[in-house]
Amino acid sequence: MFVLTGPRSTTAQKLDLAELSGLTGLLLLHNTDEMDLLGAAGLYRAPGWDSCPLALADVDTADAYGLLIKDL
């Protein structure tokens, strides 16, 4: 299983990220249960992730879990 993060500091960004999650079938990391993260293989980063403090924290979390990190 792979999870997704991206910019979500504004309402528009949250909606865009939710739409991308639906289109790709990827769960959003910040909505994923901790037990599910233990079985996750990697994290996809949506464009603009590096400009959002929340997404930066997600990437740090994924790194701490040892997930493979890829850009979309």
C-alpha cells in the first residue's frame, strides 16, 4: 500500500488533494490509521508538497516509518 501527501494549507488545496486521492486510489497519510501505516510500502508526494508545513511533517513521518518516498 502507498499513501499520499501534498499541500493542504488552504481549502482549495485540501479539495485538490482529496480529489487526487480519489483519482489515484491512494489513502491520505494524515487520515491513515497508525496500524495501517505499519504495512505501508511508500509515500507519494503531490506537487507543491514542499511549500506546505503539514506535508513536510507528513514526509518526516513517512521517513520515520521507513517508507519509500516518491514524487507524483
